[in-house]
Amino acid sequence: MNETPRIVTRGRRSETIEIPEFTFTREMMNLDLPGETLVEYRRNAWEAFQRLPFPTPREEAWRRTDIRGLHANRFRLPRRDEYLDLPPAPERLLAPLAGSSHGGEILLMAGGSQVRLDNDLASQGVIFTDLETALYHYPDLVSKIIGKAVKPEDGKFAALAGALAQTGVFLYVPRGVKVSAPLHSLLWGPGDHLAYLSHLLVYLEEGTEVTYLHESASPNEPDTQTLHCGNVEVYIGPGAKLTFVELQSWGESVWNFTHERVIVDQQASLDWVFGAVGSHLTKNFSEIDLVGEGAVGKMSGFYFTDHDQHLDHDTQQNHLASHTTSDLLFKGALLHESRSVWQGMIYVAPGAQKTDGYQANRNLVLSRKARADSIPGLEILADDVRCTHGATVGKIDEEQIFYMMARGIPRKIAERTIVGGFFDPIMQRIPFEGVRQRFEEAIEAKMAVFEEDN
């Protein structure tokens, strides 16, 4: 994998905010690892975590997200096998969403995991396992990707996950292998003031194909706080294809911070589907680095907020080679006093000619006190490109409601129909019926609560 430039579009300022510091210690790091590369990575991540301050609303990337309510000094890491004393993951979250069965499945829990991979995939050299197993049994392969896409210096939460991650997934597909049955992982995270620090690593060799679904979820636990800090690092080799589905359905007490970056090499393609309906607060950085000529990256985002939820998605499409294509569409609806933030940037590097970049964010505000901020951006340093962007924030058209009610359709059903139609362009971009159904169920559940309150 070639070294790629780090794209920086938003600077860090020196201001700090009054949040009690985390109580994690250096002794919590697992440095009993094979290979100096992995040990050095964790040491560097810890140093970055210690050095970097909490982000503040004075920074452009964090200007609309205030984390002063975070109980940072009260979080602890899960004990070994602590999941045995916590609510178990619901069976419905383990059901296949893409196709009729899984080629492999991983359940990540507090202090433990369960792993299954079909024998025929294992015989072809496919590795799909939990992070701890990967670090000890496949250190050379892990070293190919860890710290290459998401750097500890990317932020305090990225450094924390890098240094102390206790849970995660490692997926490796050797050259030329095409995985027909989807792979699935679930991070299940209940527990008051538990800190789930995760690291997902995906490395696809040349000419491979795979579909991977990952979900993060937890029950609703009122009057608590749970923390999730996660890094996602993905490399898609030349000519490889990845369909990556991420579902975020955290409980309403979870504070969720994630840094995710996918590196797409020449003639490779990424279809990234992202859905978010949970958490109390989410700050997510999602980036696509198109580093090889002819690379293609597509991202489809769905979110639906209610009550006092705050979801902040920061996306970046980095065109670092010629003849690359990116296509991003995020759509969201908001209820009650919730808030969404989407900040998007298309970056075209010098010499990245024949770039084709598109991004759009559409928001439907369903309550008077809900708020959506949408900030698209372009930074173009080449002269033979085609880049477009757009953003809208609007309400349900009362004329549409009147039209449907005049034909005997009750107002509540009319509103549901309009909301369903608003999300239809996103649904059409999702290749799996099970994922579409999950999103549709989320829409129904959110609208049912809204109707009860009105």
C-alpha cells in the first residue's frame, strides 16, 4: 500500500474546555504483543492521547457539538467476561440482513467475543476474527493496516481507541478471493459508565470481493452514560470491491465518537452504506481516500433523530489520483428537540485530473424545535474536474398533506407516507432488502413515538 498524503482541511486550536480528564492509565495498555510494530503503535497512540486536549466548540469541526456533559472521569473498561452479568444481545440483531445466511459472524461483548467463520472461507485464506486473536496470531497482517488510515494524531478519541482498544474485528481477504456470503459483526454495549473502545481493521488484497455488515447497538438505559470510541481502518486493494454496511443503533445513553477512513486503490470500488438512529450524542468522521487511478467511492447515509439526540457527521471525499469518482448522499429526518449536523468536503489534489465528485445532504425537519445544520464544501486544486454539491433543510409541505387528506387519507398516515417518500432515494441505493427493512422499521418506530406525543 503506497503512502498517501494526509488531508487537513480544518485546523486545531489550543483552547480547552472544562471536562474532567479520563482516568485510564498507561498500565491498562496491552503491550504484551508479538512484533515491535504493534507495540510502537500503541505507545505512540497513548502519547497522543495524553498530549491532545478535548476538542472544543472553537474548532471548526466541533463548533456545533458540545461535549461538556461527558462524564469522562467516571468511565471504566469492561472486565473479562463482564457480559455474563449484562443484558444479552437480542436475537433479531444477529439475524442475516444481506442474503439468507452469514459466511461468518462475530459478536463483540463487554470483556468477550464469539467468532464463527465458514470452513470453506477459512480454507481459502480468509481471516475474520476478533481484534485480540488477530493481534496475537496475525501480527504481520494487522501491521499492514493498523495506524495507516486513521492516525492517533487525528484526535483525542482516535488516540484513545488506538491505545486501549479491547474489542474489534480484523478482516483479511487474500488476493483473488471472492466472498459470496456476507460477513457480519455486532458490537453489543450495555452497562452504566462502561467504555467500549473498538478498532475495526479490513485489508483486501488485489482482485477480491466481499460484503461486510457491522452494527453497534445497546439497550436504552435511562439516567446512565456509556462511552464508545472507535477507529475503522479499511484498505481496498487494486481491482477489489467492498460493500460496507454500518448500522448505528446505540441506546439513548451512549456518547459515540468514531474516526473512519477507507483507502481505495486503483480500479477498486467502495459502496459504503451508513445508517444512524441511536445514541445520545455522536461525532463521526468518515473519509474516503481515492489513492489509485480509476478508484470509485460511494457513500449513502441515513439518519433519523428524536428527543434530544445530537448526531454530527463529518464526511470527506479525497481525490488523490486522476480519473476517480465519488458519490455521497446523506438524508435525515428530525423530531422533537433533536439536532443533526452534516459537514462535507470534496478535496481534489493537484494533478487529480478527470475527477468526478458529488455530494448532497437533504434534511426533513418534522418538529418546531428540531434543527439541522448542513455545510457542504469543495477544495479543488486541479483544473479538469467535475464536482457538485448541494444541501437542503425543509419541512413537510402542507399542500401535500392537504392533497392527501382531501382524498380521505388521515393526516398521520399522510405524514408517514411523505417521510417514506423522502427517504426512498436512499433506500434505492441500498442493495439489501434486510437493511432496507431495518431502516423502514426505524422510521415507523420514530414516527409512532412522534404521533403519540402529538
